[in-house]
Amino acid sequence: MEKTAGRLFWHYTKIFKWPILGGVFSMVAGQICRQYVPYFLALVYEAVSTYHNNAAEIWGIIGLVFLVQAVGQTVSNLGFWFFSWFTPKLQTLVIRDIFDYVNRHSIAFFSEEMAGNISNKVQQLQSSLYDIFYNSLDSCWSFFYCIIGIVILSLVDWRLSLFFALWLACVLPFGFSLGKKMHQLSKETGSRQSYTNGVIVDSIANYSEIKSFANFHFERLNLLAVLRTLRHAATKEAFMRAKLILWQHLIIAVSMFAFMAFTFWLFVQKAFGAADFIFINGLFMTMGGILFNITWMTNRLSSLIGRINAALATLAVEPEIVDAPDARPLRAKKAAVKFQNVSFAYKDKRQIFKDFSVDIKAGEKIGLVGASGAGKTTFIKLLARYFDVNGGKITINGTDIRKITQDSLHKHISTIPQDVCLFNRTLYENIRYGKTTASRKEVTAAAKKASADVFIKQMPQGYESKVGDRGVILSGGERQRIAIARAVLKNAPILIFDEATSALDSENEKHIQASLKRLMKGKTVIAIAHRLSTLREMDRILVMEKGKIIEEGSHDELLKKGGRYAKLFKMQAGGFLA
């Protein structure tokens, strides 16, 4: 994605160049016609003021006024027709391109940015780009109107164009200086608006927490503080806009007086006739207003450019994790995983792994045990390449995962997390997400293997029942079974359990464990667990501490050693393992 508003505008201008050129040409041609309307009107006024039975001549001029006005208006409006034709396509194309680019970012990007802020930036970007095209087309219309007007003034008397040039030299710098201030203020307002929307979305997303802690008043105060800064920024922008309008109106009034006095002096000097006097004063009045509109639109464009650049500063950053130029898709039915001298630290410089190595054979079932911060979750994130290692390498079947395309890597990994994320869609759609090409028969079979078919059939609309936001209408155990059904459909060779049963009661855990046992057959399994009952089926258990493996072996072997694992097991009173 382009990194600046100018480049982004030019990118889409090239895509829609023909309708844009058609629109501009129509605008110019229309203005050439319409510019002469005031002149013919002046002729009508002059003929009427000296009426001597010349009705046919007057009717001819009136007919000409109508013809020129009709042709000019029709041709000009063709420009807006061209605009109406391509702008809906522009809007949808921009949203699609932003969606594609944003989804190339790593998990870290979405962890650091609020979802509401990202969503608002996307909306801000596409709407501002639309407004830029609209304002640019309107500016072209106004610009050509003034250019043609200047040419006509010079044809009447060269001193008129000189007066207009001097007037421009005095007025435009003032207008653009105000526009620069508007640009800065608008950028600040846009930034504050995005942050406010992010705070609102964050509160709504965590509404259950607000309720459970009875912290509505706290959240309201937090929002009011954010709104106060937004109101302050928006007020400064609004006052600057009002100041700009006031100065424009005052300058136009003074300019009209000066121009009329100057043209009257020229009229007295017999430089031109009454018709020309009426025409050029009407033309100057129109041009003065339009020229200030150009200044206003320039200010508006500056404001829009500020908003776009603010959005691009968030959205158009380079993805941290990218496919190598020679990356190839991974194709494997079985997967051997190896960490070779891996070193890794997060952005805050907190070192997690240093020269960390482990070899997991294809089809082997590995359990990860350790206190929080031992490196278990980081182990999984590095394997899925949500982050890149700082040193060493991670391989699957001997191939460095940095030489594998990210999509193919993720297709070979199924993850069943502790907190299952479900879309606000039907149960059928949520299960089918594991394999979007699956038939209804395959979806039903996967649900049965996950012990989910029974509770699904008891739902009011069966598989067509919607699960609500994040699956809120389902229990924890039911959500876990949907996640298992997804994994069954995906049928990836690497299976990851991230505390998959830690939040379940004993009855639900029993059903889930049976489903997981069926799912693990033939897979390379990596299971993180605090509840040691989930490790019963593991071939090998790795006990981790501060990014190092301090013990490894089967459940029975580790109990016999009487080390850290045995202590953890005794702390759970031996109650979770038979």
C-alpha cells in the first residue's frame, strides 16, 4: 500500500483515468459555454434599456442565452455523471485493498492496536479518499471557470486581467496560510476521533467485565476524559473554519467595491460599453466567490490529506512478518518440528529463549509444563511464525519456516485455544471455517467426532442457529467442541492445545478429552497445560522454566524423578490424573 496521501490518490487516479479525464473534459467544455451566458445577458439588458422596436433582436439573444446555458449545463453535468459512475467502484476497491493489506500484518500489530481504532482508520481512509476525488473534480470545475474568466477579461481590456492578477497575489497567500492551519487542526481532530472510537469499541467488547466489576462510572469518567480532548481539538478546528469564512466574505465585499470603482473609471474613459461593464462586474463577482471556493476546497483537501496520512500512519506500516521472495508452500501429511539454537526477545527486550533447542518427531505428542512466563505460549507463537526468531531457526521436516509461505504454514497447524473465538454466524458456518469447501456431510461428521452433534441438534435451529457475539450463547464446553470440530475438518498434521481444557468442569473435560484423543491420532501434538490431566496421552513432557527445558520425559518417568513436575503434580493433590 502507498505510504502517503498523494501516492495513494495517484494510484487510484491511474486505475480510473478514463472516467476522470472524461469528467474533466466535460467540465471544461461546459464552462466555456456557460462563461458566455453573463455576456449575452448583458446584451439583453443593454438592448432592453435602449428598446426601439427591436424585439426580434432581443428574442434572438434570449434564445441564444437559453441555448448556451442548456448546452453548458448539460455538458458540465456529464462530468458528474462520470464521477457517479466510478466513485462507488472506487470506494469498494479501496476497502478491499485496505482489508487485504491490513490482513498481511502480524499478530503483534493487532495486539498493539485497538480493533476500534483500526476499523475507524479504514473507514476514515476510504471516506476521505472519496471526498478528495469529489473535491478535486469540483476544484477543476472552479479552476477552469476562473482561467476562462481571466482570458475573457483580458480580451475586454488588458488592465482588467492585471487588476485580477494583483488581487490574486494579495488574497491567495492569505487563504493558503489559513488552509495550512486548518490542515494541522484537522489532523489532530481526526487522530482524536480515531482514539475515541477505539476506546468506545474496547469498552463495548468488554462490557461483561464492566458489569461484573460494577465499573460503569469508572468507564464513563475515562470516556469523558477522552471526549474532552476530542471536543477541544474539534472546537479549535471549528473556530478556525468560521474565521476563514468571515475573512473570505469581508475580502470579497471589499474587492467587489474596488473592482467596480476601477471598471467604472475605465467605462468613463470609454474603454468599453455598458454591456461590457455589466458583464465584467458580474463575471468578477462570480469569479471572486469561486476563487475563494477554490481556497476553501484547497483547505478542505489539506484537511482530507491530513486525515488520510493519519490513517496511513497506522495502517500502511510495513508488515513485520513477510514471506521470503523464494518462499514455497509447505506440503506434508506428517510434520517433524525442530527448534535449533533459537534465541528470541520481544520488543521490550525481555529475553525469552537463548540457544533453545528441541526435537519433536513426526507424530510425537509433546506436553509443555511450566509457570507463567516460562515460554510455553511464545514457543507456539514462534512455531506459527507470529513472530520471527532473533537467532537460530525453526524447521518443519527440515525446512526453515521462514522459507515457507505463511498461509501454507498456518494450514498445517490446528490450534484449539483456551478461549475459543467464534464468529457471530451459524454453528454450521463456524464449524465449516476449518475447511471452507467442506460439504454439509463433512461438517456433520466432524461435529459427531467432536461430540458436538448432540447439543447442536438440541438448538432451536440446529446447525443454522447463530451463536451470538464471540459465541456468547454457548457454554465453554460447547465452544471447545466447536473448535475441535473445526480442527477435525482442517485435518492439519500439527495440532496445538493451548490450555484447551483448563476452564472446563470435570464432566465437560471428560467429553472433551475423549474427542481430543480421537483427534490426536497420527498428529504431531504440542499441548500446553496447567491441569496435568490433559498430559496423560503425551509421549513426552517438557518442563520449562525461564525459556529453558529443565526436565523431560513421560508422565511416569517424571514422577519417579521427584523433580519439578512431581512437585506440580502433588500440588494438584494427585486429583486430576488417575
